[in-house]
Amino acid sequence: MYTHNTNWNTYISSIHTILIILKRRELMPNSGVVKYNVKIRFDVDGIVEKADIIGALFGQTEGLLGPEMNLNELQRASKVGRIEVVLDVKSNKSGGEVIIPMSTDISTAALIAAAVETIDKVGPFNAKFVLSTIEDVRELKKRMIVDRAKRIVQEWATKSISESEYMLRDIYEAVKPAKLTTYGKEQLACGVGVYDSDWIILVEGRADVINLLRAGYDNAIAIEGARIPESVIKLSKEKSRVVAFLDGDRAADLILRELQNTIRVDRVFRAPQGREVEDLTPVEIQEILRDVAEDKVREKEKESDTVERDRDRDVDYRQRLIREEKRDDEKRFKQKGMEFSIDDNLLNRVKEVFGSINEALEAIALDSTMQERFKVPVSEVVHRLSTEKDVKYLMLDGIITQRLLDAAKDAGVECIVGHRVADIKDTYGIKIATFNQLGLV
């Protein structure tokens, strides 16, 4: 188990050895059936990578419970599956969750969880590992099976309804009149759509509501008098649009004046002079209220245009941030006297490999003919460079550090491309570039 006095270089070397073992193990078949998922939360007082967490898991639990209980041995025996790490880096701290799939009994799973909780270091940083839960995968599968069985039965029951029943139902729905109901303490006649529609139609009486229902409008409500009911006043405040549809007589003029002095009315429609709303045909009603439907379409188009403009602004903002970051990189490079330009042949090769390493925490090394020499996790690059002598170009999904440049110099590397550049004291004449500068981010 690693202690506070562990030499950092020795720790890194051990991490590399563990990662090589893990890489080989990924090629081995995993025949064990996962019974439990051991989920452990962790917090680290520093910035680390996933490989550092994996290294701490294997390194600091090794030998605690005997050789047969080492994670290496358990994985080789297909008792432990591939360990997943969810990492979240904020400010100068790292946190996240480790998921260890296990095909052992619950006692062994609990023992491994307790061993992991003893980890107190990740690299040079203090750390804390705490068990979140041990999920019984079989119970989850049982619930999934039951839920799926329910859906199968429901689908079967639905599909078993005869074609004639569907036909009868469609016919009934087509001729069924919309439902008449009441609203508020005054029990005002209205259609059921008054409750859930975002707009309402104010009419004079119950007969008007019924006639609008026949024309397909279920969001009408009757005022039922010259005085505007409190329920209508309150309801109008809750809707995005209020439309008045009144008779074509003198009494409707007085009602309209009262309406406009009491509540917000967005549009006013009138029956033809001398006629009442309750006497209009469905076609006449639809013709009069056609403008309302067109207004709703225009509103939706306007909302869609607003969303599109907001999305375009977000894209412009992100692009501006990328351009600013690129300018900052170039400014910092010039201050340090570092080169960041590369020839077209190398640029094309970088574009080819970028997709395979981006967000994968991996690095690719090329020789003088731009052929791949090796592809390893970022955490193994420094160690691997110490054993290689024919590396000319290096691309990595990570940060270009002084330690990396020191190793690259000894390996004969001429150019390095990464995501970001740390505080560099000496480049040794090695060309440096970022994916952002090359227009790949």
C-alpha cells in the first residue's frame, strides 16, 4: 500500500505497470455474470485523471486481503469486470464515482468495498473514498423483466382489439359532440377546453357556448349578463389571449364596453348586424374566427424564430470563445518564443488521428515517415518515450507539460500537439501546437 512517503516517480512507474496489465486484460474474455455493482464516491484534493484513480485502486488495495483477493487476481478469474471511473474536475479538486462490477457473493463485494475505502492518496494528493451503494444487478433485472412483461401484455391487449372495434370507435369520436361543463362559483356555462387551453372565447350566453362547441371550439365561456363575473376576470388573467365573440346588436355594444373597462381583451369579433352568435352556422363561425387561428400559427412561427436566433447566438458565443482562446495561446507562445506552425503534410496527419484520441485520454506517436509507433493512455506517454528512440511526432489528448518535453527531448521528438500547454520553461527547440490553433476544436 502506498504511504505519504512514497516516491512520486516510483508511484508513476507502478501506475504504468498497472495500466499495461489493465490494457492486456481488456483483451481477455469476461465470462463472469455480474451480480453486484459496487459504487464508491471519491474526492481528491487536486487535479487527477482517470488513470490515476485506477492506479490508486489497484496499487493501494494490493496485498491488503491476501493475494487471492487482489483486484488483479479477481479480474483474471472473471470475478471483477472492467472498472469504470466517472470523473468530474472542478477548480483545483477532482471528484466522481468508481463502479466495480462483481460476480462474487455479497460478502466478497463488501470486503472489496471496505478495502477501497482505505485509499487515502491519489498521486501526491489527499483523497477520500466512500461507499455509495452496492446494487444487486439481479434485482434490477427482475424489475426490468416485470416491467417489460407488463408492456408486452398491454401491447398484446391493444393489438387484440378487432378492426371493427377500431372502426366503431373512430366513427363515434367523429360524431361525438364536445362536452359542455361549468366554471367558477357562478357555474358559468363553458366548454371543457377552457381549463387547459392557453386562450379563451368570451360569449354572451349558454346557447352561444353550445353553438361554438358544434363548430369545433371547446374553449368558450359565457358571461351570462352585463356584469362581468369575478371568475371570468380571474380566468382571463391566467390565459395568454382573450377573445370576445358577441352578438350584432345594441346590447352587445354595452357588454363590450363593460368588458374593455374590466379585463384585457386581445381581439373582438361580432356576429353580422342584427344576428346572434347562437344562430350562426358552424361554417360562419369558423370564417369569423379564422383570424384567431392564423394569429396562433404566426405566434408559433415567431417563437420558433426566437429559438433559432437564440441557438445562433449560442453558436456565435462558443465560436468567439474558441477564437479568444486561440489568440491567447498564440500570444503566450510568442512571449515564450515557442513555435506553433506545422507543415501541411503533418497537419493532414494530425487531422486523421485527432478523432481517435479526442476525449479518449490517449496519445499517438509517429515516426519520421508519419507511421504510428505506438498508441497508449496519456498517463503512460512519459514512460513509453523513455523506451523509444524513433519518435518524431506526438499527438495527445492532454496537456503539454515541461515533464513531457523533457522526455520528448531524449526520445528525439520534433513536434508535439495537445489540447493545452502548461507553464513551459524550455521547449528544447521542439515545435508545439494545440488542436485549437490548428482549427480542430
